[in-house]
Amino acid sequence: MPGRRRESPLKNPSRAYIALGLEGSANKLGAGVIKHAVDGSTEVLSNVRHTYITPPGEGFLPRDTAQHHREWALTVIKDAVAKANITMHDLDCICYTKGPGMGAPLQSVALVARTLSLLYEKPLVGVNHCVGHIEMGRQVTGAQNPVVLYVSGGNTQVIAYSRQCYRIFGETLDIAVGNCLDRFARVINLSNDPSPGYNIEQEAKKGKRLVPLPYTTKGMDVSLSGILTSIEAYTSDRRYRAQGSPCEESEDIITPADLCFSLQETVFSMLVEITERAMAHIGSREVLIVGGVGCNERLQEMMGIMAQERGGLVFATDERFCIDNGIMIAQAGLLSYRMGFQTPLTKSTCTQRFRTDEVHVAWRS
Amino acid sequence: METYYYSQFNHAVVHVALFDDVTNAAAIRSRIVQAARNLGVDGNTERKAVNFAFIDARLISSPLHLQTAIYQALLSEAQGQLRTKTVHSEILWALNPTNNITEAIRRYGVSDESTKLIVVRVDVSNTPELQRRMCDIIQGRMVPFQVLSQMTDWSIIKKHYKLDSESALKEVQGNLDRERSIIDNIVVSSVAMKSVMT
Amino acid sequence: MLSSSSSKPPTQQLLQSADLISQGAEAAIYKAYLRQFSTSGHGIGHGAALEALEPVLLKYRFRKHYRHLSLDTSLTRQRIAGEARALMRCMRSGVIVPGIRMVDVNEGVLGIEWIDGKSVRQILPGGAELEDISELGEVDEIHENGAADSIADYGVSRGRTVRMLIGSYSTSVDALMDMIGVEIAKMHLADIIHGDLTTSNMMLRKQTSDLVLIDFGLAYHSTLVEDKAVDLYVLERAFASTHPDSEPLFAGVLSAYEKRMCKHWLPIKKRLDDVRLRGRKRSMVG
């Protein structure tokens, strides 16, 4: 496990542990099986995901998303268990996302977790979604004690570990960055397949013109709602051509690609800036990007330049681990399970609001 | 006379001198006007003779005030961003809180009634006999800069910078030294930040 | 006459000859002299000694290469302008802040008055090497002048009331907390939010023992009670994390602040209590 510099409270297990993780806090339903071996190594046995994709111009609503999760739960879990080449009886615990996230989808998945727990007599472990991202990111990249930028559809946080707690140093004061990108994708009618953010990224590569947008960092926090309003306004600008392709600078037009480019450049600059501020504040040289927006290669590139100029390193994961998945819930859940934590059935609720810094990170020194 | 050296501006040298009891302000002013109008060879010689910035000393709150205006003028010139014709007129522009060039020259430049003048010469190296050339133009008494504080007309400065109702000054009412140091700080800072004031 | 295409821009040359004081995430801080000076009327060649006049502090917002060039350029301009304007607004409202000495937005440099003194963080126990200050005996004599940056310059203590002796002026910790409260109140009455109030961002000037607020890099204009309350909360946290037994210290700051704010205090007090309860951040939906 990472964090070997000081003695870790987490000892190597006397036998192998296996956990199932279930995630469904937003429009992805994920199930994954993880194994912690006697030598302290960690192995991903399976990582299965199914995404609820809505038509272009539409977001996902809690009720429909919950229904999607219910329809796919058994298929996805069976698939994960089969790919892991284990049976349900081999599990040590069943981990599920306690929050934060959308209420109805969270509850559907928690219900499945509870049912499985009773059926197979396995203890439950409720997991904080954000902590899941952080622990999986640390596991995959081997980053020791990084500043974490957690960027997804519902979250935008700059986090650093301090005394058994993931402290939030900075965050969005209004909407999350993924939400900002997704909503703009809807405005310009980009496809939600595989994800609106991915399509914004592809579109941005064709953009040339940087339009002025508000740049709103406040200390280590950012505000994004003003940018969304402002970029939306450009779509009714007389220079805007919905079908226009970015062409020579001689023509004074604004294309959807230009707007995607401008949005990314501005928003990501803000994120890199607050991350750097946090790194300077705590004197860290490592940065880890997690969450769905963390797959964005332009964000990774910008973060890389910043880290390099500070003589540091950036760690990022690919879409298997960046985008919501079950394995991260299994990883974080198994870590706390090994420290003796369980969620009794009567307390196996969900919560839409669950701050990253509320979790007692018992497994780190 | 004082001399400032600036290694960052290609080793520019700036000479400044303070004159009291000036009796020929009107003549100086008309020479400047003539030199600007006269385009021929005569004009060139005349322009050389009056190639200084003449500043009404009553409006200068401290040597730092003057130095700051000189600095920002040097910077504009080096960056090719002069708003006026010469670095000398740029000093006058820098001293005035508004962007109106005519107003800057009228307020801060020499007027027919001026009796207390600061003369500034920006140069690339030490000019021989500069002090004599200053004295050739100005009929008056060169005095050390320590005297400047007695010449300053604080009420006009307060008016130009709209400081009369500022809370900073109300706070120290009655304490003249404190009030003047606050005014000086505001005025110096305003000159330094003029390029980003609005 | 002075413009030269081949050599470096003047401000870059100035930085080159300056002393680097500290290097932060967005800016580097230098100590520099804008000009050298002689009263003789004769030049360098004539052997006259050149003196530098007062030093200035240069804040250099260097280029961020991760940012798109035009975005970086316009941000740097905005921030230098913003910081200068916040300082000016403070000055006009009677808040004691460093004066502005030069601005070069093209090169990203803001030059301000050099404050000779120590930060409140260094002066208070726990902030620096003065941790065992309470063990020192009281010294009654006034030190001649503050030539050396020794403890004696700033403070010798007995118990709670550290006496700070600077030149011929002395003050106590209580008086220091009082000054902090008053300066912040004046700033908030001018609707300036500092954005990064810590004991490192306040200095006690050596000659006059003025309390000077510094580093307005994150400052902004706001009339909101919320922003003022958060400003105070940030300082409270800074006190708590840097100085042991900070509670009575910060209480001193607040009581002077309250007195100065008069009728504006009550809404801010209420909001400050709210902010303390929730922490700086509001709870977010995942």
C-alpha cells in the first residue's frame, strides 16, 4: 500500500481479502471485485460498468437513472463476479456507495447491496464516493501523498490528506465542473455517447479562437456558474455559427468548437491554479487527478506543465478508473473493513450530502 | 541639482533641479510654444535649448512624487508606449490624474505666473554644462530639494486628486504632518498606478 | 531615445539586479532599487558615490505556461490592476497599506513600498523563533534603535502582555490586537475584502509601529456581509493554526473591530457565527 514512509496503521493481511464494490451515485452503474493479497499487493479481479445514456440535449433524471440501475444491477454484478472468477461466498464484504450523489439511484444500489448482504451473510461497508476515487487513484498510480484534484459531474474539490482526514482545501462555490461541461454540451446539442465531456474535448481540439469568459478563482475556490451563463450567451451572439467550422482568422465568426476550446482553456486554467495554490500551501509536489473529468487529456496536459514547473509530478488514471466505477468503492471499502469498520444493516442508509472530510481515514498514518 | 541613474533604462541619467523666485516664467512658456511651432533649423536649436520638463513645483508633494512620474515616463518611452510627444511631456502627463494631455500641461507645466519651478532633463549620459544651460533659461535661484516641502500647495493637490472628503484625511484632522504624509502616499501611488487606474 | 530593440525590457533588467526574497505559486517577491542617486551634479565617472534611494518590493507575476498565452496575459494585467486598485482604495479610506511605487503590466510587475519591520506572525508567540518568549524577563530600558533584527527589537515579555519596544515606541500585545481589529474594520468599511488574512500578511513597521496590512493579491470589492464574515473567519483559523492560546488574542481583534464597525457589526457577527458552524464551505450535493 502507498504511504509507507511513516508506519501505516494498515498491516499486511494474514490471508487474502476479497471485496465487491457497487457504485451508482450518478448515471453509471458499476460493480467490481478487488483482492488484497497477503504480500500487501492489490489486484483488480473485475471492473464492470454500464452507463445510462440519454439522447442529445437531455440530462439524466434521478427517477429514470434509478430505473436503469435496477434493470441492470443483476447483469452487471453477475458479470463482475464471473469475470473475477469467484463466487459470492468468497467475498469478505460488500461495499456500496453511501453518498454523495443522486438520491434515487443511490438508494436502488444500496437496496441491492443490502439484499446481497442478507442473502450471502456478508457484512456491508458504506463508502464515501469521493474517498473511493482518491483511494483508487492512489492505488493505480502509486502516488504517495498527493494533492488530489477531484473533478466530476457532481464534484470539484482540491483535497489533501492531513491527520486521518481528506481535507478539502478548495472547491466549487456553485456548480461542479463536469456539470458545467455537460450542460454546455446540451446547449450545443453534442451527443451524450460515450459522455458529453468526451465530446466537448474532441470538439475543443478543433477550436482556435479564445473568447473572453469570466475567470473566477477565489483563493482556493472556484465559481463556475457565471462561466456557463457567459458561454451560453455566445451561442446567441451574431458572430456565432452553429454549423460553422473553425476557419481562417480572417473571418470574424465563433464556432461551437471555439466555444468548447474557450470553455476548457478557461475552466481548466482555474482548476490548475487552485491546485497549484494548494500544493504551494502544503508543500507537496505530487498531484493526482481523479473523477470523470480527470480523463480529459487537455486537463492532464495542463496539470503536467504546472507540476513540471514546480519540479513535481502529475498522476492521472484512464477512463476505467477515472469515471465512476465499482472497483473504487471496493478498494476504499476494503481498506476500512480491514481496519475493523462495518456498516450495520440498520445504518446502511444513503445520503445525498456526504462531505469528503467527514470520513475517518483510519488506514493511513 | 540632483541626478538619478537608471541602469535598467540603458543607463539613462535624469537631472532635476528646483528653482525659486523665478521671474521669467512667461518668457519660458512662450519659448516652449515657439520651439514647438517653429519647424526649421532655428526651431531645432530652440527645441534643444528648451528640451526639459518644466514643472510647477507647488503641485509636487515630495521628491518621490517627482521620481515616480519620471519612472513611469521612462517606462512608457522604453516600451514605445508614450501617450505624448516626448518623455518630458510624458512626465507632465504622468503627474495629472486624468488622461487629458492639454490639462496636464496647463496644470503641471510652467504658467505665466509660475515662480517655483522644477526642471527635469532625461538624457542618455551626463550632459556637460547642463546646470549652466538650465540657469541660462531660468532667471531664478536654484535651491536644494529640501525646500520643496515649503513650496507645496496642499490644497490644490487635494483638489486635483479629489481628496477633500476622503475618510483617510478626516481621520487625521488637525495633525498636519500625518495628513501630508497620507496625501503624499496617495498621490505618489496614483502616479505609479496611472496605467491601470481605470 | 531610450528604447532599444536588442536589450531586455527594463523591468526584466531590474528584476535581474534585484534580490529574490520569496517565490510563491503565482508570484516571486524581490527587493530592488528603482534608481541610484547623487546630489553632486557630477556623474559616475567623476568618482561621486552613488546611493540607492528607498528600496521597493517587486511582485512579479511570472508567466504560467499551462495557461493559454492571451488568457495568461489578460489575467496578469487584471490582477496587477486589481491589487493596485485595492491598495489605492485602502489608502484613500485610511487603511494603512504599502504605497505603490511602479506598475508594469506588460512584464507583470507591481512595485510597492518596502515595509521595514516584522510580520505579526513573527512577533507573536508560536509564529517564529519567539516561542519561549514568556520565559524571558522583563526589560525596561528602551533599546537605542532597531538596527539589528533581534528579539529585543520587537518584544520582551512577562506573561500575556508582551511588550514590544521599537525605537522609542513600545506597545503591548493587547494594543497590537487592537490595531489589527481597527485596520481590518477600516478596510471592511471601504468594502474591500482582503481574501487572505493571516498573521503573515500584517506587519509592524519598525520606525512608527504602524500596523500595515500587506499582500492584496486576492483582494476584491464586495459589500456582502458574508464576504466580510468569511474574511474574519479565515483570520480566526489562521490565528488558531499558528499561535497557541490564540482565543484571547483573536477576541481582542474582534472587540476592536466591533467598536470600529459600530452598527455594521451586528449582521457580520451573526454571519460569523453561522460561518463558524458550517466551516467556510457550504455542504454540496454529490
